[in-house]
Amino acid sequence: MSSALRIGMRQAMRCGAPGIRRSVHPAIGASSRSLASKTSPKQAVAAVQAAPSQQSSSGYFPEEPAGPIMKTEIPGPRSKEEIKRLDKVYDTRNLNMICDYANSYGNYISDMDGNVLLDVYAQIASIPVGYSNPALLLAATSPQMVSAIINRPAMGNFPQSDWAEILETGLLKAAPKGMNQVFTGTTGSDANELAYKAAFMWKRKQERGGADVEFTQEEMDSAMNNQQPGAPQMSILSFTTGFHGRLFGSLSTTRSKPIHKLDIPAFDWPQAPFPMLKYPLDAHAKENAEEEARCLAETEHIITTFPSPPAAIVVEPIQSEGGDNHATPNFFRGLREITRKHNILMIVDEVQTGVGATGKFWAHDHWNLSDPPDMVTFSKKAQAAGYYFGNDELRPNKPYRQFNTWMGDPARAILFRAIINEIERLGLVQNTAETGEYLYNGLEQLAQKYPNEIKNLRGKGQGTFIAWDSPRRDEVLKKAKSVGINCGGSGATAVRLRPMLIFQKKHADIFLEGMDKILQS
Ligand SMILES: Cc1ncc(COP(=O)(O)O)c(C=O)c1O
């Protein structure tokens, strides 16, 4: 760190300079709870050091509220006013809640009217270790982070001197089995598109005869006209009801809802059927196995006959946006076999399932693959994004083929490292597995009590990655807010649970009680 930066930081800490002290640590307010976001770095260090290394009776965030605090209906008067103001300059039709993050803590999210809700949606499954987490605050206020933010490097050309160290001690520490390299991007859609590009370049390199074979003039000329052979007729195979993002390439592999795709030109790429399983899975093992065999056979047929041959398949371990659709490890092992047999790549999209939510760090760890996937994409809870891989052949044959200005963001990688450390320190993957089991059992009981309200309960043994179908889903989600629970949906009818990794049994109890109340009404 330069001395100017060090002096600037020191002064900022001493004087409460705007942009560092005030914005990161707003003055301690009226609330008696000492929110992490109102904590100085010194206090944050103390908080991290003092925090329990094991789950204690008071939990990971000892000063969390004991339950939701509801003061007004949602949106309340202050939120309504702010929404009106915002709508003049920003489309608010997607808006769920207008939030006060300085007052959000642990598992609880606050709105502008002082309502504090148990959050089991967690920014569309992307907050791993709690709002205002002191360990993240510490990482966020470190000189290394400040430099990464204000001197944002163009990583491909000018990586910072500690980039290898940040990767080795962070992202790569969490790399899936068999993977020792990463290409960083910015969002889940970006991560997938980068992986698709890597797959196409890998395939064409093979077809051309290896990394040393030069491009032909015809290839170079035709590429400039978006024509073959430079822009080859190849594809990425995805599955019905899958979701892989909304940028142009990723959107062509997204098959969840027409509203995501309408009016946008798309590649003519194939989709294979994703198994439509019956729940609970163990009670329908035989027919589910037949359904999976059918889908595997169809996938293989498409791979061998589709006019634009796939260079890769992309698949989610649990289809998330598309409605929380599960398949068994057998299905995924079958996909691995088929992709090997036909020399195409297997990309596992762990953007939503990754980083602990299923009770394993990566959801595909549940499959016991002896032969790992070729690429695993990530984002959301990682805050950073990109794809992991282990095969050197997946590096393009020349520089600048897989490239962009930022190629990710060291600030997000530093944050992911702090998240990984926090997950390890507190054993949060194990916590999620245990809490998930408890929550699932509670929901099973609720499903017995309300069989017409909770249908197709799913996610057993998958941590807190739990969902069910509800005949009045949108009403249930709305009513959940009135009892202080922020909950999301997926697909057309599913209620999906995506709590953070710090969600514990006491939070599950609050959630189950709240659901009981809603389903009675
Ligand atoms: C499985 C999966 N892949 C990709 C994406 C796209 O990520 P992003 O919205 O960050 O582009 C999502 C987002 O929900 C996702 O769930």
C-alpha cells in the first residue's frame, strides 16, 4: 500500500472523513443494538476475535433481534414516499422492499419504516454470512480492499502484486475437487458466458488439430462476417426449465420463463428434458429412475443429432429460478458419462447452489463423481464470479481470446476470501446441513397439517435449499411479510427458501411458526 493511501486511511479513521468512516460506520444511532454497520474497525476486530468459534446458544450474531419487529404494513408510509420518489428516475416495478441496510443485521433485514424481517431470501440467495457481518466489515475496511476499490485494476493486463496471493488464499482454497485454476468475471451470467466461450475455443482447437495450428485466412475473414467456419455452428446444450442468466449467450441457454426471453434474438441451441421427478424422491425411486433414464437417453440423442453440435452441456445441480427442480446423483453421473463418451464438456452452474447452501460447499459434492466436471461456474454468495477448471487445455491457445477490461474485481475476491474464512471458522456448511434437516422435518410436519398448502416438499438432505409448491404462492409470500418473514418464490408455484448460512434452529422455529400462522388463515 502506498504511504499516501496509508495516511489517507489513518486520517479518515481519525476525522471520520466522508466516504470512509461515515459511510461505512454511520454514527451510533438511537437503537440499543450495536449493529455491525455501526461498528468501528477496531470494534470489528474485537467482535471477530470475540465471536464464538462454535455455534453458541446466543448464535453467531448475539445481538440479533429475538424475532421480527413489525411496526407498519409493508410498504409503510416512509417506504411509500421513497418509492414514489425513486420511481420518477428508476423503474420500481420489480421492487420488493426498500431497505435500510445500516439497520439490517445477521439474518434480519430492515425496511425504511423500522420493520425488521427474518430474511430467508437473502438478496436472491446471495448473502452468505449475515448482514453487517463484522468479519466482512473488517475485510471491507482493510487497506488492501481500499486500494482494490479505488485503484481498480484491469486484471488481465495489470494484475495487482498480491493477486496470486488473494486467489490462493481465497477463491482457490474453496475450489471444487479437481480444479486448480479460475477465470474471474462479474456476474453469474457473465461467468456462464465465459465458460461457454472457453468450451467453444477448446472444441475448435481440437478440431483444428491442436494449440499450435494457426487460424486460416478463411476462418479469420468469415469470423468478421459472423459466418462459418470462423464463427462455427456449435452450441451449448441446456435443460428444460434451467436458468443460466440473461445476457445474450447465457439467455440462449435459459429455459425457465418466456418473459425472460421474449423479443431477444437467440442462438438456435438445443434443450434436453430435465427430469420431472415426483416428491418425496425416496418414495418414488423406481419411476424417478425411469424418468431420469429417459432424459439421459434423450440428451444423448440430441448431442449426437442436433445440427449445431454441442461443445458443452450446462446444468444446475438443483434448477433454482426454474422452480427448484431436483435430480438424483445418478442423473448427474449419467451426464458426466455421456459428455465424456461424446467428448464434450460438462459445465456445472453453481451460481445459486454453490457456497454452502446445500449442506456441502458445492452442491455437486453430493454426486460423488469420480471424474469432476470440466468447469464450475459461481457467483451470488461468493460475491465474486467466474468459473473454476482444472484442465490446462481449457486455456485458449492465444492471449486476448478470453479477456475484458476488468476480468472480475479484486475487491469481490477479497470479500469472498473473508466469506470463506468465516464459513470455515464457524463451521457454517455443517450448520447449514444440520439446520436444514431440522427445518425440513418441521416443514414435513406442516405439510401433514396442511396437505393442500404444502405440496411436493423438496430439498431433503440438501441443507436449507428447500422448496415446496403452493397453490396460492404469491399470496403466501405476501402474507409472510405481514408476520415478519421475507421469503421468495421460484418457477410458477414454488416457495423457495434461501436463508443465509448463519440460519440456525431458532430462526427455523420462527419461520415455521410464521408459516403455521399464514397457512391457518
Ligand atoms: C443458476 C443460475 N445461473 C446464473 C444466474 C445468473 O446470475 P446473474 O443474475 O448474476 O447474472 C442465476 C441467477 O439467478 C442462477 O440462479
